[in-house]
Amino acid sequence: MIPPEAIILAGGMGTRLKDIVKDMPKPMASVNGKPFLYHLMSNLKRQGINHFILSVGYKNQVIKDYFGYEFEGAKISYAVEDTPLGTGGAIKLASTFVYDENFWVINGDTFVGLELNKFYVKTTLKNISLALVEMENFDRYGIVETDDKKIISFKEKEYSEKGFINSGIYLMSKDFINTYLPNHKKFSFEKDILEKLVDNIEIGFYKTNSSFIDIGIPEDYYKSQFMFSDSLDSKKIFQLNKSWTIFLDRDGVINQRLPGSYVKSPKDFKFLPGVKVAIAKLSNHFNRVVVVTNQQGLGKGLMTEQELKNVNEFMLSELKKTGGRIDGVYYCTKLQEEKPNCRKPNSDMALMAQKDFPEIDFKKSIIFGDSISDIEFGKNLGMKTVLLPTKEEEKYLYTNIEVDWRISTLAELV
């Protein structure tokens, strides 16, 4: 049985995420609609942690207001830094809330997909031990070198083709804290303890090639959105009952978007790779497949309704040639600021489809879209949601809403 208590260092400000995460602690950055810290704690609770000691500082009330003093049946304690203490001072303070001799210390802005039980059983030493993650082609982290039993050096950051890095997950004992951590308040655990004392103390390790995400880096922050939502594969979707309805956005899901413009004629309409085959498979399996698309280019006077109809008829004709079927295309030409408005995320187009096909049950429907308005449209009606983020928009698509599944293109389904 693993030690059931974990200190989580959750006092970071998120300086490198300031354009994405504003006025909140870094671990509260939204990932698939919930704070990163929520996902981290949920994973730890699943593995047997029943007491979280959150080491907090900057904007700590945000964390307290969200989590309170219990999480999924586990107790939460708060070690509050009145002034920044560094990672070492934070661990020293938080350790006073620990009851047992051994406990975990975990960075609140990183996620490692390892099993704590394996770490606990296989680590070389338990007084102080680090989880080391194997990485390739990196320059953001220093390599940690080991012999058979202990860590022997911490290398400076430089480009490396392959090596093990400090993952930010530690197994510690109170004896280690009391023996090696000084009483003065502010110091770095990594620089002032691990690196300076590596020749004088035995530091154990556990090596893993598990997934590793550091949300302090915007690139990894975007990647984290996929880590905490399932990907949708063909096995999952085609096991659904055939009575389900598929709703598809058009531009960015079926065909290529025209950045800064609109698809005004069949010659502008370019199917995304693999989409024709995917829609053929979907339409042969599911009872209804419909398209719901915002088309404010018409409302802006940049195209005519006949031009829009020509484009949609071309789409339907080409899909039919490859065995696909779209039962209905519903569009809204209103400008975004107009009221009332049929544009997604409003439900008007879905209700129009249901009027034409009364058997449609929104609770047994899936919306595939490439924007937050598509996901909100589905959630407003109780649908399952699938996000296909575009490269141009992906950094805006992650922060405020939970998505059931993510895929890069419909072609993934086949």
C-alpha cells in the first residue's frame, strides 16, 4: 500500500502562460473545462491518495474556493505561503501537515502517467527518491545520471537526444525533511538540496517512460487538452446503436476553411483528406446524418443564397458518388450580433432537423465541430461532442469547455 498523503506544489504564477491563463495560479489553468489541478488530483485519488496538502501562495483563494476542504472523499489541507518560499521552503512548510512518515511531493503544473504503486515498490531508496522520465530530443530539462542504486549527478540544461529528467514526483520521509531541509524560509529544493548535496546523500530513483506534460510551456498546455479527454476511435463510435444521429459542422470538418473568406462556389469547396470515406461509413451505419453550418457570409452580402445552395448541392453530389449520404443541410445566414439568432450555439438548426426527422433524439446524437460554438451547440441539447481543432484556432479552443472526445480529422474514424 502506497503512502496515502501527497503535497502538491500549487503556488506557481504561470508567467509563461500569462496570455492564456490570467489572474490565477498556474495549476488552475483550464484543461478540457476543468482546472489542471482537478485532473492531477483525480488521478492521484484513483491511486489511493486520501490526504492532499496543497502548498499555495499566489491567488490561493481561487484554489480554496474551487476545491474547499474535500476532494472526492479525500481530505484537503492548505499550507499557505504569506511570502514566496521557493520550492524548498514550500515543502518544509507543507510537511508539517503530514501525519505519516512517508509521503509524496508532486509539482502542481506537471502530469506524469506513472503508477505510484510501481514507483513505491521498485524505487531504489525510500528516504528520498525521484521519478525519472525518459525523454528524447529535448533542451528544456537537465539530464539526471544514476548508478545502480542512486542518483550521481544533475546535469545543466542542454540539447540531448535521449536521457532521463526529473519529473517533479518525489517520495520523501519526514526524517529526510528534518535532517536536510534548513529552517530558514526561502530556498530551492532542486538547486539548494538535490544538486548541492547529491554527493553527500543517497537519492534514490524510479525510471519510467510514462507520458509527461509540463503545462508551464504553452505547447504542452495545448497538448494537455488531449491527455484528459478520450480520443474517439472507430471502435467506439461504430459500437453505438444505429438509431443515433450524427450532426456535422461543414467548414473545417467536411471541407477546408478559406481563412478570411467564404466558400462561394463549388470550385472553392475542397474536401478534407479522407472525409468522403468517413462520411460514407457514418451514413451507412447511422440512421441520420445532417449538416448544421453558420454561413454569415450571406448575411454580410458576400455571397447569394443560390451560391450557397450550389456549394451544398456539389457537396451532396460528391459524397453520393462515394457512397455517402447527408439527410439534410441546415444553415443560418444571420450576423453574429443579430437577435434573435439561429446561429450556433443556439439550437434552431437542430430543431429544424428534428422537425423534418422526428425520430432524432438529441440525447442519442453526436456533434462534430471545429469551434467552441459547435461544442456549446451540442451541450445545450445534451449531445455528445467531438472537437476537431484547427491549427489557426486551437489555442482559443481549450480553456473554457469540457469536450467528450477530440480527433484531428474525420478520417481518423476509418
